[in-house]
Amino acid sequence: MFDMAFFGKAFVKRIQEFSRDHDDAHLRLEVVTTTGERLDTLEFKALETGARLSTRDDRLVFLPYSLIAFIDVAALQDRRVPGFELSTSAD
């Protein structure tokens, strides 16, 4: 089970190492609840009784630790083709 101590310095250090291991990639953090809801998180604040999340879909959520099933962290990769241009003329 998660608690405030889990999200302390050791967790932050692991996240930073993960980012460095992926060429200082930007990261995506999803909190998955016990009901399967995936909360795409912009800001995570560990509190005594749960976590306060600010999500990408403009929600502020308080989630008791007992409702967190797992945390999913992924490196964001830009998969756009360099130099791609959209034609605006009828050639």
C-alpha cells in the first residue's frame, strides 16, 4: 500500500534517474485507481492521508492512498517526423 513515506526522496530520486536514463526525457505520470481509472497527472502532492493530483484534464483530485492501485511513469517521446510540412497549395 502507498503512503506519504513512499513518495519521499527515494521516489523522487528514482523518477529523476529514470528521466536521465531516457536522455532527460519529459515524463508522464499516471495514477491508476483501484477501480481502473487512469489519472494523467501534471502535479502530484503527497499528503498525510492521501495524494492531491492536478490532472491534464483540469481537475483537482484528492485520492486516499488506499484507492491507488499503481503509479505508471513513462518517458514521453516525440514521434513526429522531423521536417514534416503540410501542403497548403493544390499542386
